[in-house]
Amino acid sequence: MNTFGRIFRVTTYGESHGSGIGSIVDGCPFGLELTGEEIQIELDRRKPGKTCVETERKEPDQVEILSGIFEGKTLGTPISMLIRNVDVDSSKYEKLRDTPRPGHADLTWREKFGWIDWRGGGRASGRETVARVAAGAVAKKLLKKFGIEVIAYSKEIAGINIGEIEIKDVGKSQRIINASPVRTIDPRKGREMENAVLSAKNEKDSVGGVIEAIAVGVPTGLGEPIFDKLDADLAKALMSIPAVKGIEIGKGFELARMKGSEANDPLVIKNGKIQTKTNNCGGILGGISNGMPIILRVVIKPTSSIGKEQHTVDLRSMEETTIEIKGRHDPCIVPRAVPVVEAMISLVLADHSLISGFIPRKL
């Protein structure tokens, strides 16, 4: 399916090497102040070719707003956005059309649908996420109007981990992250990460990592048990991102090594309000937000397209063979996936905020 959400609904379209990629956002309240420049800021954070640790593909990723915004405000009608593909070179993929790339969806898509767009992975490519970022920019602006902000950063790349980080000022932290080639908040560790990525690139290999995200200002009461819990929808949204292979919320897998007396978050009263003393649950209990910051992490696998020789099969002869993938690919997907993670979290929070009535449908 290509549509996501119940009230704040997003449909994406387009293939990696097609004419363009786009998204249609339906359900955004009318009257929200929003400009193309604000959407472009988010797209620029994700676009390729900015640093030495990214793919050499140069895409301007310039958004064209086709509908839904007039004189700087949303109309309440579908917001249609198009990002044209400009720097497309499908020649390297011609030789791979019958030899599925290990780690990619080439074989599974072919076996399911029978006919696929083999150019750059088609719709299974990470290129598709540019549409999510455009839609996420709309959600982020809506959430910020009601005091909710989402920030993500590279917590770990190639085994280099920045450890525990406390976000006190989202704006300041965002500037530090945006200035980092690997999109981390620790400059010293960032340089180590960058060197590790470049080392893998020189070896015609790739590395993966972990992205941590924090949502602040989230009110109590978002989430619709039993099957539309907030954490369940966040997990679905994040697992739909190409290359994501795992998610944990709060202390996540660390909870498996804790006792109940250690894992439970004690309840306290602060400034006349009930809240938790700790936040091991990551801001969500019983599938419902509890007013604490939502904290989660996602695992990003190493880029599947690498220059090293890999074992595969030839679908024409049905014989085993090897391939060396040419073309332009990120040696590490993690940095450019940071705004994608922010976008998907924002889409879920915007949808649940409208469902719960925290954000009205008429601004």
C-alpha cells in the first residue's frame, strides 16, 4: 500500500529513476501557515551529494507545490508536492536486471509482482523517502504550532556510539546536527564516524548504525488501544523505511536485563502534575503517551549496494554467479536517514494528535 495514516493521510508516488517522486497530504487542517521554503529546508537536509560520506548523485530535490497551499496558508484540500529526478543514470543497472543484488528487494519484488522497475531499485529504493520528508515537513510545521518538536541524530555508526545524550534545547541541538556530515550531536565522535565511513568507502564496502529520535512536548493521551497504539503505529511507520531492521522504545532491549524494580518508572508530582521520575518506557505506556518525551532508536543496516564482489544468481540461466555493483551509492545510509526518521515520527504524531482532538481540524 502507498497510503499512510487515518486523518492526516499521506500517499507517495514515483520511482528512483522515473520522472520524479512526490507525495499527497490529505487531512491537514486549513489555515496553517506554510511555505515552499519551509518544506525545502527539510528536503535539503536529506538530499544527496552534500558531503564526502554521501552518494555522488547530485539531485537538487526542489519541491514543486501543485495544490493545497495558497498565499502561504493551507487550504484544507490535498497538498500535492512533486520533486523531479534530475541526475539519473540507469546504465549501471542494465547489467543487473537479471542478477538480483544481495541485500536488496530485487528478488522479492520480482517474485511477488513478476515485473519490476530494475532501475535503481524502482520504488523499493531509498530515493522514495524524499516524498516522506516532504510530507513530514508539513506535519512538523503543524506539530510545532502546538508545541511538539521532533529531533533525530546518528547515535551510532560503524560501532562508534556517542553514549547518552540529553536534549535540552531542540533548536541549538538541531543546528549542531545539521552541521555534522554524519548528522550526530557529538563533534568528536562525529569525526571518528566520518573516518569509519570513508574507510569503508575506500574498501568498496559500507557500514550501518543507529538513529536516536526524541519527541518533546507530546501531550498525554495520544494512542488508540488496542491495535492502534501509539508505539505500534510508530513501529510500523519506522519499519517501513528502507534499510530499517529494528526499533526500540525507551530502554528497549536493555529492559530484558533489568528487574521490575529497576525498569518501572516511579510516579511523582512536579509543578502540580503527575509525571514519571525516570523515562525507561520512552514516553509511552499501554500504547498511550504519558506526557514524557518520546525516545526511540532505529537500526539502519549497511548499504546493500557495494563495489565488492558478491555472490548471486543469474535468473536467465538459473546458475550461480557473482556481481560487482557499479554506480553511485551512499557508503552509509544513516546520515541521510535522519530527516526521514523525523518525518515518519512527525506523520504519526500529527495523525494521532488529530484523532485525539489535541490538534483541531480547523485552526
